[in-house]
Amino acid sequence: MRIIGGTARGTKLFTLEGKVTRPTLDRVKESVFNIIQQEIEGGVFLDLFSGSGAIGLEAVSRGAKKSILCDKSKEAINIINKNKEKTHSEEKVEVYNSDFEQILKTLKEHIDIIYIDPPYETDYIQKALKILQNSEFINEETIIILETNDEQRILNELQELKYEITDKRKYGIAHIIFLRKNA
């Protein structure tokens, strides 16, 4: 796994051993970042299930003012900190060893882009979106990106929430859904 664009382009990242995490494929990452490139510059990026930190570090490499990376695994946090150092992004990256619900309930600063890629087969996307819908740190301009293997389940869950789907893409088993919060 590596950073594919920006100032840290080509930097190989440390990864977590085993099958606990599922890294986002480079082609998926490249496509997502091509879609949101205009919104990244100078923005604040939140990656809720960071794993190795590759997505949040990619955002900083491509011009985000700041990335907030959250993972409840201590092993993941250790890898994120190594990758943060390797990409020379210590000043632009905040790392939290926390449950996603806790971090969503404590954030105060405005977030421009949120990436939500939890373990598949969980209800974490729905839980996160329910908390976000009442959060004051996002608005109608905030881009929310979901990665899932079960697009239909997520689309069904979205019907009862206040979000507008702005784009959808499919890459193998990965479905990427772009949302904005409705007023």
C-alpha cells in the first residue's frame, strides 16, 4: 500500500498484519480522490475507521489542511503513527484511539470531508450517519463518503435519514456512495 498522489506520492505505508482490517484498493482510492480533489485543498478530513491511515494520509498529501484519523485498535494506531512519521505529516494529522461513536459525539470543529469505511457486515455506517445528521460540525457542503460491500442495504437505511446521494461507484465488491446532508 502506498500514497498515490500529492506531496508524499509513492511513499510505501506500513500495513496491519492479518485480516482484521481491509485496506481500500489503490484503484478505489485513486478514483475517490479524483472525484473529491477540488474539495480537499485546505479542508479538514475525517477518516472514522482508519486502519493503516492510508486514506487520511492521502488527503493530507493532496492538500488537506488537516486529517483526523480514528480507530479503536491500538495496533492500528501504532501503524498510523508510523505512517504519519514516514509521510512527514505529523503536524497535519490528529490520531484518536477511540470508538467512532465517541469521536463523533466529541468533535467540535467543522469537517469538510468524512470517509466511513467500517468492517463490512456491521451497522456502523447507519449508526455513524444517525449521529452525523444531528451534528453541528458538518453542514450541507460536507461530503460524506461511504465504502460498503452491500449497497442495497445502505440505500435502504438511507431512506429514513436526511441525506442526498450525489454519486455512486462500484469497484469489484466495493461500493462507494457519496452523500451530502440535507438542510
